[in-house]
Amino acid sequence: MTRTRIALIIGAVTLVAAGAGVGTGLAMPGPTAPTTAPNATGSGYSGYTVMMGGTGAPQWMMGGALPGWTMTGGTGDPGKTMGNWLANAPGARISAADAARLGEQTPAGATIDRTRRRIVFTTTAVHLTALAGPPGGPDETFRIAGLVNPTLVVPVGAQVSIQVVNADPDTAHGLVITAPNAASAWMPMMTAPIAFPGAAVWALGDPTPAGLHTATLTFTASTAGNYDYLCAVPGHAQKGMAGSFLVQGTR
Ligand SMILES: [Cu+2]
């Protein structure tokens, strides 16, 4: 979590949404990655497709270059570049105190087995909060209900909403539900599609004085099976930013 100096060839990074409905997180245009760096007018970054999940991952998560950026002295962690880039992106914010509380709270309808790090829902309404890069926690992990990367179990047909909060001071993070075993790849999205339509927040920027960046993904767990949830920022899932997402039962 050490802040590594990344010299970015960029001026003021005032990002202006070009008609994007980031507040709702649903009105994203297609998955086209921007090709130029954002600038003071935001003209280099329209639509914020990087943030919320559409049908496909942004190109920089799939082997493409980070758009329009030059990194010198970087660590090779694209998350640091993206965190900086998206820091002032529009979207919901919450306080660090609220984030800390949400990261510990037991979701409604959930049974928690803390020894096995397992959270089981028997209700079809599933709402939970995942803190990415939580304070005091291991680097590159999620905290859900006070647990590190717990296994999540939901019934088939569940209506799932996951509020993702980027609590890391200097790195972008997101959360995506994918096929299992994708987490072992440096770029999971190169081989693993989103498991369910809508089940992705690609990347949230660094905190600012306005608060911690947050967005909520919603989807229907329509098919039983074993899946992963992971951070799709290259390298993060491989470092351990992943857990199991199990959809159980038949209908
Ligand atoms: Cu991450």
C-alpha cells in the first residue's frame, strides 16, 4: 500500500462525465476503452466505461495499453495509474467512517460462519458491501462482514446487489463475478467473462477529500454453479483479491 511515485504526463485531472449516468451506474455506454488521457475538460474520457460493468471489460484489463498515459518509475501496477486517473471521476462517495462500518456489518438474511469464512444467504434478496483494500487489512483483499475474502453462498435466482467501496488510498479496485479459477491470471478478464449481466464494477478511483468512491453492481444469480468474485485490475486477483461465489439450488 506504499504510495509509489508515478510520474504521470498529465495536467489537471478534472474529469467531467460526458453525459454518463454514473450516479445510477447503469447508463454506461459500450465497453469501448478511451484512447487518450483525460484532460481538464474531460474530453479524453467520455462515458466512464472503465468504472461500471457493461458487457465487456475495458481494454486495459484485457492486454491493451493504459490509454494515453506514460508511466515512469511505475511499479507495473496499472491499479495505481487508474486509481489516480479515476480519483475525481463522478459517482457516489461515502465517508471513511461509513465505509468502515459497512465493511463490518452483517448483511440482512445472512448466516455467517466466521471459522470457515463463509456467508450464506437463504433469502432471494441479497445485499452486501465489499470494501476493497480495507484499512488495517491485508493488501489486495476484500472485506465483507468483517471477513477477508469470504465465500459467498446465495440461492439460485437471488437478486444480488453488492456495494463496492474502494478503501485503498492509492490504487483502483473493482469487483466482478466470473467463472471460477480466473483469479490465477494476471488479467482475469482476458479469459473469463462476467458470469451474469451487470455483475461488474470495473474500477473505482482513489479516495479524495470528497470521500471514498463507491458503486453498486446488481444482477440475478440465474444459474447455479461455482463462480469467483475478484478484482479485475491486472494483477490484483492473482495477489489474492478474490473469493468464491456459489449459487446453489435448482429452479
Ligand atoms: Cu484491486
